[in-house]
Amino acid sequence: MQRRWMAAVLGLVAMAGCSSAPQPSPAPAPAVGRPLSGALRWMRRSAEYRALTRETYAAATARVEQLAPAMSGAAWGVILDADETVLDNSMYEVRRAAVDSAYTEASWSAWVRDTAAGAVPGAVAFTQRVHALGGRVVIVTNRADSLCAPTRLNLRKVGVMADLVLCQPPGPGDKNPRFEAVERGTASPTLPALDVVAWVGDNIQDFPRLTQASRADSSALALFGRRYFVLPNPVYGSWESDSTP
Ligand SMILES: [Mg+2]
């Protein structure tokens, strides 16, 4: 009872206030975004990230230069992943943080269609060097087939020399069948069977028959630095599915 009375008095006071003086404009709504993760800030801002991507591409370039002379007469090439290997999507992550939301299919499709991704440092020069040496560049990405046209456009915009872009057909994202098709020459009528001399990716699954389980098998990782070249990606990847501390 006492509470109801107090509420009535307070209501009258509030009404009196409304009629006698203008109210200040409402305070702006608090920002809805969240701070950027350390991993994302590291990829976007650190000198170390840029040094590492250049280092990886420099090693890949040196290896291809070493192997190319023996390839004379044969069709050869390299296979690269797209996202966080040649295309930098960190601005997409920034935009998701600004609205405190994670990846969604709709927001990702809109980002891809914007063709606004930048190039990972070192990637463009690597693809140009492969071409200058007579090799082909194939991008094997798990971007959906329906997004392959804007993906090709984005790659062209940043200067990546891609002879073929293989997106993910409906079904599982296993890249091995596409790797094998490139090597057999069945991936595209425009491309012969390629002797693939190097793979570049930011996810262990960007490399033939490797998975997160490969971490326990040092022999499975023996080709890194020789045929396989990996880029850092602490923001997302197949490693996220393992919750072991
Ligand atoms: Mg990737």
C-alpha cells in the first residue's frame, strides 16, 4: 500500500516537471559494438603479421624459383587458398565487431559481393613471380560457388594473377578432390594437368590430406617450408573446433 502511494506522488512530480520545463534530449544510445580481439588487432595492426606473411611468401618464391627450371616443358603451378592467404578480410571482422555480432552467411555474402577485401602482404608479388617463371596459379577456396564471380573480381582488383578459381561446390568443404582434379587436368577445360610444386594456405586443410590431427604427426608436417607454406591466422580456422586447453 505504502509503495502504491509513493508511486502516485512520484508520478505527479514527474508530470509537473513535464509541464514546467523542457526535458533534456535523451542521452545517445550506448555503442553496441565490442572491442576488437587481440588476435584481430594483431593481424590488422602489427608489424609482426606483415613480416610473417612476407617471410612465408619469400620462402615460397625462393622454392618455386628453385624448382621451376626443372619444370621446363611440363605444365606446372601452385595452389593457394583465398581467405587470409591472398585476400585480407579483416575489415569484415571489424564490421562484425562494430555490431557485436559474429559471422553470418548473409553478412559474409554481402562482404564478398562488395569485393572490398585487400591483399595479404606478399601474395600479389608471389603470383606474379609464378607467372613470370611460366607457372599457373590456382585458387582453391571454400567460398561458395554462388560467390565465385565476385571472388574472381576481388582477386583481379587486388592484382592476384589467378588462372583458375575453384570455389566450394554444394556439399562438404574437403579440398582434396579439387586438388586432385587440378593435378589430373579435370578441374577446367582451360587448364592442363598441373604438376603442383607448392601450396599456400592459412588453414591446415589447405594442404593435401592434412587435418588438425596432423599436429601429432611430425612426418605429416615434413613438407612445410619445402612444398607447403602456411600463413598465420589466429582469428579463425579449423583449429577452433578443438577445445583442449
Ligand atoms: Mg583461408
